Amino acid sequence: MRVIMTGGGTGGHVNPALSIAETIKRNEPDSEIIFVGTKRGIENKLVPAAGYKLHHVDVRGLSRSLSLANIRAFWLAATSPYKAKKLIKQFKPDIVIGTGGYVCWPVVKAASMMGIPCVLHESNAIAGVAVKMLQDKVDKIYLNFEATGRTLKAKDKLMKVGNPIPSGFTRISKEEAREKLGIEGKYEKMILSYGGSLGAEKVNEAMLSLMKNYSAKHPEVLHVHATGSIEYHEAMTKFKKYGLDKCENIQMLEYIFDMPDRMAAADIIVCRAGALTVSELASAGKCPIFIPSPNVTENHQYKNAKVLVDAGAAFLFEEKELEQNTGVLIDAVAGLLSEEGEAERHDMEERIRQFAVADTNRLIYNDIKKVIESKKKK
């Protein structure tokens, strides 16, 4: 199978694409797969690290205010599909798969104009702009949330499959992961925290407070935090200012490339509540403390987290709450990692596993094959 994957900007768009690519390769090892992104997105780190070739198209998102940048964005939106055609003609894909982000627009539109099978995957509860613009041009739209269908008109093309995630999230035990990471026997417990591929200032501030007031005082607890690319230098400056770089049990990273292993090794995960993150946590069966981003469409991260909280599978703290008092977060972590909190933590792990969608990757792969075959018959 020859496949063009396109989706980028954030890990929430890129990682599902990598998972789909992994599934295709596992079933058809001889498959040729390339990725198309922009020169500015996280795909420039993740895609080459996964061993795939990355091509670029010049396309930009629209800002909410009138500006010269928007004029350029409109011009690129109009012209970029014709430029994407050149790459598509050279590669001759059997299918083009988009996973969100404005980079999908030119590639999927061009492929559709050329009669090539095209599918999209939308992981969020609210369909993105690119997916809405492309819904009439593709053969199938895979959804993570059933409710997403209410934001789309192409009802006959929708298929709920869940979120594709790397196989590693369900394949490795806590003990195996800790041995692989070289921390088995060194620490009694592990906290993993992150605010997304680009970073989140408020999450970093909350984690620095947690490190200073809890993790630094508990050398038996390993705390690994990823700041994200944009916030790394500022967070690292504060990290050193607080003397946290002297603590052997605290690690500050820009990005976590081996997330399945780190997540499997952890006892508590503190993170955002994006759709992909929720799916990963459910598959791994991990106890989460969510700090939802308030800067997303229709506050969908809060809604994602609230579903799990109502089911007794997670804790939730809003940014505005932590700005006033990070002590509530510190108390929650301390409680869950205490002997008294062990039963509650294990109960939350069992409850969150109920939200995992089985065989998502297989469902997508099988349907991709059907789309290709169906197109050939037309």
C-alpha cells in the first residue's frame, strides 16, 4: 500500500497519524508511507523520529482578527492544493489519510480532485475547520466521539472508531516499563506530567509548584515533567532557580518521545484532557489528574475530563483554580501516592479502563482497505 499521511501542528494531530501508519506497516510491511506537514509544526520532530519521510506544504491557519496574515492565509489556501498535486503525482498514493490541522486541506483536496481515495480522522468532540471544509470531498470520516457527528453534515460518511494510539500503550506492564527505563528498584512511586507538545505555561507553573513543595521533599518519588517546546526555556530557568536541578528524582524535559513506556511506568499522570490523551490513559489504565486547557473550542477538554470525573476515574482542576491555590493539586497527589490512597488509585485505574475502545487501529485499517477497493470498482 502506498499512503500519504497528512496532519500536523500539534501532537494531537500527528500522533494518531503515526499510529495509523504503524498499523498499516504491521499488517503490510512493504507499504510505502510518507507524511506531509508544515515547516512549523511538531511533526518536524515526531515524524523523522518515527522513521518516516516528511514533506512540506506552505499553508497557514486563520487568525480571528482581520490582518495581512489572513490575506496570505487565504491566498495559500487557494493555491496550495495545486502545489500539493505535484507531490501526489510523483508518489502515486493508493490513499491519502488526514488527521486534522490546516495542513490537511491542500493535500486532501488535491488528492480528491485527482480521484484518489481520501479519508479523515477527527479525534476531538468538535470537528476542526479543515475536517468541516473537507467533509464533502472525502470517502470516509472516522470519529473518536459519536457526538462529533452532530457538527458534521456528511452523515453517510461517518464511522465511530475511537482514537488510534501506538500499540505500546497496551503492550507493556508497569514493571517491564520501569526495568526498560532503568528505574526499577530506585523509586517507590512515579509521577508523569506534561502539558502538550507545544507546552502550557499554567501547567508548567503548577508542576514547578508541585516539584518544589512535594516532589523535592520525597526522594522516593520520581517526577518526570515535559514542558513542551515553546515553554521549555522559561520553565527550565525557574527549575534551576528553585534548585530543582539538584534533585536526582526530578527530571525536566522538553518532550517525551517514549510516552508509552513512561506512561506505563507511572502511578499518576498530570496532564491536559485532549481527546488523544484521554484515549491513551484509558488504554494504559492510568490514574489521571486533568488540568484542561481553557483555550479550546467550546471548552471540549473540560467536557472530556468531566465525563471521567463523574465516573470516578479522574481528578480535575481548572487553571483558574490552581492560579489561586496549587495546594489542592499537591494534596491530591500526596493523597493518591500515600498508603491510604493506594486503593483509591487502583479503583480509578479500573474505572478509566472502561473508557478504552478496543481494536480502533484494526477498525481503521480494515476500513481503509475497503475504501481503496471500493474506489477501484467505480
